[in-house]
Amino acid sequence: MRETSRRSGADTFKLVASWLVVLIPAAWGVSQVVAKAAALFK
Amino acid sequence: MGFLDRERCIAPPGYDRWRVPPAALAIHLSIGQAYAFSVFNLPLSHAIGITTEAPGDWKLSTIGWVFSTAIVFLGLSAFTFGRWLEDAGPRKAMFASATCFATGFFVAALGVQLHSIWLVYLGYGVIGGIGLGLGYISPVSTLIKWFPDRPGMATGLAIMGFGGGAMIGSPLAVALMDHFKSATSVGVVPTFVAMGAIYFVFMMFGVFTVRLPAPGSAPAPAAAVRSVRPPAPDVHVNRAISTKQFWLLWVVLCFNVTAGIGVLGQASPMIQEMFTGRITPAAAAGFVGLLSLANMAGRFLWSSTSDVIGRRLTYAIFFALGALLYSLVPATGRAGSVVLFVAAYAVIMTMYGGGFATIPAYLRDLFGVMHVGAIHGRLLTAWSVAGVAGPALVNYIREFEIARGVPKAGAYSVTMYIMAGLLVIGFIANWLVTPVDARFRFEPDPAGAAARMAA
């Protein structure tokens, strides 16, 4: 099965790259909100 | 354009299914920008006067219809194109979504340049709204097919992106407007053009990387699939909407959204009025941000939990705990406890988001996988109704209470109790959901169906 079979280096790279494409902008957005939310407890 | 065909996005043997959720997230993180449209409200209302409102400038109430139109067309396009999407496949639907969403920005930019509000309505509201609807439902059935062992988690992951889209869209729009504004422009036109282009490219990542599992392949370990509730036998979308289960879920979604969306829209003035003098506008903005985070996190956490405890119990928790917390919120305000107030709302918002994210898996449990995207599209009309009813309910009751002399700090109490009441009705509707009768099952062979009916 896919999850149990060994991934090749190229497959691992594609998997990590795919997630980074969406997680980097998402993390930037979350950091903006967290910075704003900190004002609530100051 | 043959690369958009359904057959061309079938995954090769050994394809890693964990590469599919980022494709769905690329679409949802983009279209989720719609929730951040309000950052354009003030600049658009000064499009002529630049620093202040000038004669001929649009009023905020006029601009407010841009977002409302987009949400209405989200529901309408999800309803209309859901069935087409099942045949066309996710890649074509995502491409159509990206094209509409980007074109919506470009037409809206032209509308601002020519100072024609109708062009802005047509662009962002109608064309962009169609892109929202197509994009919202396009990855749902694909993810359910890839993750038969974790359908709640998979669709929750994508729909979490829609909740998070505003977190990217809002600061991005602010940064672009700051960059483009000048003494003679508020910078909205180039910002719309830039955002249309940026989102189109980002959504193309989803278009090119989305894959469907090969027919007959087993995307998940068989043991894992056996351990979860199996999907129901397939029901055709046209038959699904004639079942009581569809309409019970429509009520479930509508009331869960109504209870959350009204408060979400009024969160900033509400916390400032309930804790007068203690909460600054900046702190209130932080409260709104915190609710957005809770909304986003709840989409993933609750939908994943539903894979373990079941959808019916998950929604029962939403409605029971939600009603309890709404009933307690006025008391936290009277006690002057900001922490308890914020905590109660954060939990409520996780369940608001969780309600959106868990519904596709609930539909899959009841109506099977075959037309789950199309059925989901039709169910989203509940969102359109709630999107109008929720804010109207909160605003109207608040104004009514203030008009009859209730202090602003206490003007929200009745609203909270009504929201709790709505959730009790949702609880009952959810509890009445039972498996779909066998007579509604899809029968590829009409003769077989007739025989079954006769029997």
C-alpha cells in the first residue's frame, strides 16, 4: 500500500515540496493573526 | 485543453495519496480570501476622495453587497454545477474555479477604475462568486475517494483552508494597497489585478497536482478502511434531495451556521460593548483574529474526531455544548470575565468551523461516494440562507433591545439565548437522522430498480 511502501527520494521531494507550497503562505497568515490576537491579552 | 479531462488526472500506480490534500488546500486557501473582502470596504468608499469621502463615492452599505452577492453565487453555483463537476472531474472544475475567481478580480478592477459599482458586483460578486462555489466543492469527492479510511479528516483539511484563506488574503491585500497607493489613488485597482494574477497562479498548482485514484485501486490499507464506518450505498443526487435525511442535514447545517456567522460578523463591536472601557479596538481586532484561528482549527480537529466517534455524535456535541455555552456567555459578560468570554466563543467557533468541515463526510455516510460532491453543492444553499439570516438576526435583535432601553452591554443577552434555542432545534434535527431507505439507492440497471420497487 502507498503508506507502507517505501517512497523514492524523488517522491519524498515532491511530497515535501507540495506541502511547503501551501504551508508557507498559511503559516505567514497565521503568524499575522497571532500577532494581532496578542493585543487582546496585553 | 485535453489535460483537464478527468481521464488525464488519474493517478499512476503507487501515487502517494498525501500529495492530493495540498492541491485541495491551494484552491481553498485562495477562495477563502472572500472572507477578507471587508479590508477593501474603506478604501473603496474613498475611491474618489482618496483620504476622505467625496461626493460620488460609494457608501459602505453599497459596497457591502459585493460580498453578499459573492456568497449567494457561491451557493447557486455549487447547487448548479455540482452534478457537472462529478462528470468533468476535479481538474476541470478547479481550472474553471481559478479562471472565474481571477476574472472576477480583473472585472472588479475595471469596475473600480471606471467607478461602476455594477461592474464590481458583476466581477467579484457574480463571476468571482461562481468561482467560489466551484472551488469549494471541487476537491470534496476526490479527497473522500483517496481517504476512505479518514473521510472526515481529509475533507476537513481542505475546508480548513477556506477558513484560513482570510488570514492570507487580508494581510496580502493590506500590503499590496500600501505598496500601490499614491496621492491620487487608494491602490485598489492594481491590488485587484495583482491578487487575481497571484491567486490564479497559486490555484494552478492545485489544478496541475490534483489526481483521482485509478478505478478499482485501493488508496488506503484495507484494514484501516474496515475499521471505519463504510459509506452508504450510492444515492443519485436527484433522489438524495427527496429524502428526509437531506433536509434534516440542511437544517443541521443552516442552524449551526446561523448561530456562528451572526456572532462572527459582530464580534468586534460585541466585545467592546460588553466590556466597555476594558477592550480597545486593537484588542477587539485581536479577538476577531482569535475567533478566525479557532474557526480554522475546529475544521480540522472536529472533522478528524468525527472519523472516530461518528458524525451524528459529533454534531450532537456541537449542538449540546454550543447551546450550553451560548446560554452561559451573558453570565461571563455580567461577571466581567474577559477570559471566560473569549474561551467560550473560541470553543463555539471551533464547532462552527467543524460543522462546515464534517458535513461532506456525513453526506458520504448517508448517500455514498458517487454524487457526494453534487449533494454537498445542493446542501450549501443552507449556508446562503444562514449567511443572510444570522447577521440579520443579531443586528435586528440588538437594535430592538437598545431601542427599548436595554444598556449596550446587555443588548446581546437575548440574541445569545435565541442562538441557544436554534442549536436545540439543530440537536433534534440531527438526532432524527437515520440511514437512507434502500428504495433510494442508485440502480445502474433500471430493470433491477423496478424489480426492487415491485418487491
